[in-house]
Amino acid sequence: MEKQSQKNYGTALYTIITVFFFWGFVAASNGIFIPFCKTHFNLTQFESQLIDFTFYGGYFIGSLILYFASQASKVDILNKMGYKNGIIAGLVISAGGALLMIPAVQSGSFIFILITFFVIALGFSLQQTAANPFVVALGNPEGGAHRLNLAGGINNLGGLMGPVIVSVVLFGTANDAVAKTVEISSINNLYYILAGLFLAVAIFYAFSKLPDVTSNETVESSPKPTGPLVVMILGFLMVAAAGPIANMTGISASALVYSSLVIILGALMYGYLAKKDTNSAKWGAMQYPQLILGMLAIFMYVGTEVTIQSNLGSLLNLPEFGSLTNADIKPYISLYWGSMMIGRWTGAISAFNLTKSTRNILTVIVPFVAFGVILLVNHATGTDVGNLYAYGICIVVMIAAFYIGQEKPAKTLAVFGTLGALAMLVGLFTTGHVAIFAFVSGGLCCSIMWPSIFALSITGLGKYTSQGSSFLIMMILGGAIIPPIQGELADSSFGIHNSYIVPVIGFAYLVFFAWKVSNELKKQGINIEEISAEGGH
């Protein structure tokens, strides 16, 4: 009976890991879908970035719904319903969104397509909130971090495969003898398959005997964060309404888009600067400066990670970057998300109980094994990967950065943030393959930031750690706000190339965060050298 139970849990773990694959697959495939939709629907760069706005906005809104429902009922809603049921509900919602894509495509309405991305992401939000603790519960607690690292590796594999598969679906392989007429309806079969997979996994979970991971623990009332969160919602909605408001009032749409960022940053600054001496409990997790600094860091990190690749397709269309067609950008988008995989696979080495010499050897070998997987996947779909070999130089720099970071979150974040800012500056001041690889290497720099930011932000929160974690996950909002801002900047006289000043600023804040949060934690008597970062987004 015990063996059977272990077998069921093992099967459940491998099945739930497919959900992590879906998240990476859909998010990364946006890098191909965005420039395709820009051409197909004749969109501005800002309008094309609304795909990211609705997709990552779905994560934000989904997290907010759970938070406000839990605050109102004083019970953690997701724990109350159970993580298993939460995953099933999220899968069904995402399946509904995937099926909605079929009539959305047939309608020829870009707004309808945006709505489907939002629905899919709402389901992802519920899945992600439930799946991480559920993976930890599927086995002994000591192996929880290892299982999360395995799941994160599969997420990265989805990120590598997404751009490649979507590009093949839309454009065929580079070896296709006859060039086909590209129609957006080509995407239908892919979303039928995705919907079927979502439902199949949901049905599996519904009939599986799995551990009952629930909690009826009372949620402490923390009314003060409600104000900043509501203001952030207004900032989010301002991007969606920028066009209609501009038409009705004559106010510049650009001013409204930029104002949305000011509003969101202002809400966080209010939470950071507000006096909490007499009512700290009412602020909950937001009473801790490291948490609010970390919320902004997650906002900047996710926004930077997403905007680099979301605007990359249009950048590669420029003559000075090779005048690549939408069908030709696939290897660079997959290399970008593959770079995330390279960094995270390398970072995962420290999660295992290995000797120092073995860790050192693997830190050199694993990145190039992952690079080989990227080359193999692209080669298998007819892409000439000869142009990608030189990227190995960027991987060598990343390996050196891992040694300098010494597995310390603050130091690692400072080193990789500095490298990220420098890489973006190299890309800004050069063209051709040097600039392309500089921008793509942003994926290497972003790869290990999530666990470092998360660890530094929730340290010292005590009983508010769970609430603080939910606030941090909400700040995936950065992926919804920053790409449209770069798109708006690209549509102005700045141009798409110069608009890459945006990720420079993002990386610069992350370097500042590493320094500032270290000082804040030291004031609280916390030794930052003892903080460890495991897992990943």
C-alpha cells in the first residue's frame, strides 16, 4: 500500500511538472507571436506589447482576487479549497482561454485575442500559487527545494521550446521547400492541443489520490496595504484605457502610459515612506522595508526580463540588425529564453549535496550542456545554428559571475545586475551580432535573479512571510507595464533601438536594491551572508 502511494505521488509530481512547462511555453512563445501580430494587424509597437500587458496582467489580477478574498473572509481561500482543487480550477480556466483563442482568431479581432491571453493567465495565476507549495508537499520536506528546481528546469525547457514550436506552426521550418502563405489560423491546432492537455491534466488530478494539503489558519487582517494595491490597479488600468481616454480628452496617450508607471511607483513609495511606528500590524508584511523594496525589485526584474525579448523581434527587423523577417527571429528568441535555462540549471547545482570540487566542475560543464540543448532544438527545426556559436563567450562571462557571486543573494544580484546593465549598454552602442548577443545575454543575467530577490525580500518577515510572498508574486505586474512603456518609447522619436535604455534602468535598480536591502537587513541585525536562495520563477 505504501509503495503504491509513493508511485501515485511520483506520477503526480511528474504530471504537475507539465504545468510548469506550460507556463514557460506560453510566456516565451509571445516573443514570436508579438511581432507576428504587429505585422498581421498593422499595430504600433506599443499596441503589440499589449499582449504582454494582458498576459502578465492576468497574473496580477488573479493574485489580487485571491488576496482580497482572503482578507475579506480572514481565511486563506486557496488553502481552504486545497491546492489540488486550486490547480484543477486553474487548468480548467486556462483550457477555456485556449479554446477561446479559436473564435478570437477567426473573428480577426486583436482585442478578442488579448482577452484570451488574459483568461489563460488568470488560470496560470491560480495554478502557480497552488503548484509551488503542492510540489513541496509531494514527498519528504527535505527534498522540496530539489523538486522545485526540477520543476523550474522543466519551466525553462518550455521557454526554450515555445518560440521554436510556435515559429514552426506559423512559418514552417527553414528547410520547407515551398514557402507557405502565413495565416494566423495556423495557430488554431496549437491551442486545441494546449486546451486538450490542460483538461487531460485536470482530469488526472480530479481522479488521483493525492495528499490533502490544506490549512484553515486565520489570515491576520492587514488593512493598510489595500490603499497602495488599489492605486496600483488604477495604474494598471490606465495602460488599457490610454487609447480611449486620449480620444475622449485629447490628452496624449504617451503621457497616460508613462503616468501609469509613476502611479505604481508612487504607491510603492508611499508604502515605503509611511510612518508605521504606532500601527505596524495594520501594514502586515508591508511594515518591513525589505519587502517593499523587494516588490519594486520583482516589478523591475520581471518587466526587464519580458521587455528585452518582447521588443527584440521588431529590433531584428531593422537593416542594421540584419533585416530579419518574423520567421527568422526564432533562434534568437529561443536563445534568450534558453539563456534563462542555462543560468537556472547552473544555479540549481548548489541545491544538491555535492563536494566543492564537483560543484566547480559542474558549474563549468552544465552551462555548455544547456547551450548544446538549445543548439540541438534549433538545428532539429531546420535552423542554421552556426551564427550562435560565438554566444559561448557570453556563457563564459556568466560562469565567472557565478564564482564572484559566491552563492550569496545580495552579491549575486549586484554582480548579475551590473553585467545586465553593461550588456544593454553594449547593445545600445553597437549593431549587428555583437548587439544582438548583448541584448540576448540579458537572459543569462536575469536567470538567477528571482530566488535572490525573493530570499532578500522575505527575510525577517516572521509570521508575515506568506503574505509577503503573495505581495511579491503580485509584482509580476512589471511584465504587464514595462514592455508597453518601451513600446511607446519605440514609437516616439527614440526608435526601437534606443528604447533599450529601459532595461538599462531596470538592471540599475536591481543593483541599487542589492545594496539598499543589505543595509536595511543589517539595521535589523540580520546577517546577509547567511541568507540562501533556492528555487526559481
